Amino acid sequence: MTRTYQSLTRNALILAIAASFALSACGIKGELKTPPPVWGEEKPTPPDAEPAQS
């Protein structure tokens, strides 16, 4: 019974490590851009705000 528990624990650990590497490769690198509003008007930018870079 102990051998089965050790095998199960080892397999779960290997799966967790592999999943963390796989998920760390997914995602957006760099700054996130704010999407435009879905409804309503876009808010005006204050005059002292820096312009957004595209």
C-alpha cells in the first residue's frame, strides 16, 4: 500500500511541475492595454495626462 501512495504522490508532483511550466508560457508579455469601452462614451483624457503609446 505504501508503494502505491508514493507512486501517486510522485506522479502528482511531476504533473504539478509540468503544468506550472506549461501555464507559465501562456500570457501577454509587456504592458497590458486598456480596451475601449463596450458601451457609453469614451472618457476624455485630462490635459496633463501623458499620451498613450501604440
